[in-house]
Amino acid sequence: MNMLVASVRAEVASYLETLIYVYTLLIVLYIVVQLMFVFGVRPPYSRATNAILNFLRDVCEPYLRIFRRVIPQIGAFDFSPIVAILVLSLINSLLVQRLLRG
């Protein structure tokens, strides 16, 4: 029975770690796309690019909005994505390690 519980914990920890990693990558991709817009590089309009950009905005903005309420922009710099990624990393290290230890 203990072996089964340990196996389930390891699987859940692995799933959460992967989920946090993918969400972090989505946030980084969203930041890169936003920087491209700031520097004037805009991909040509197509339904596929529009769908991808809308997906990134719909997935990343609700989480980033939490930090934008607390952390003001300093000039043109928005530090909320950095803090959001750090919080995800902290949650990943604390939660996954706690699940693995039992």
C-alpha cells in the first residue's frame, strides 16, 4: 500500500512540475511576442497567428494581472512577468519537493 501511495505522489509531483514548466514557457513566449510588438516587428495578419496570439493572451494575462495590480510599471519596464515566473518557480520547488518527501 505504501508503495502505491509513493508512486501516486511521484506521478502527481511529476505532473505538477511539467504543468508549471509549460506555463512558464507560455509566459516567456508571451513576453517575447509583446517585445516584438514594442520594437515594431509585427507578423503579417493571418487566422493562425491571430489564434496563437489570442491563446497566449487568454492563458497568460489572468495570472500576470494578479502581479500587475501589486507591482507598478517603472517607466516602460514591466517587472510583473519576472515576479510571476519566480513565484511559479518557488511553488514548483516547494510543492513538488513536499510531495516527493511525503
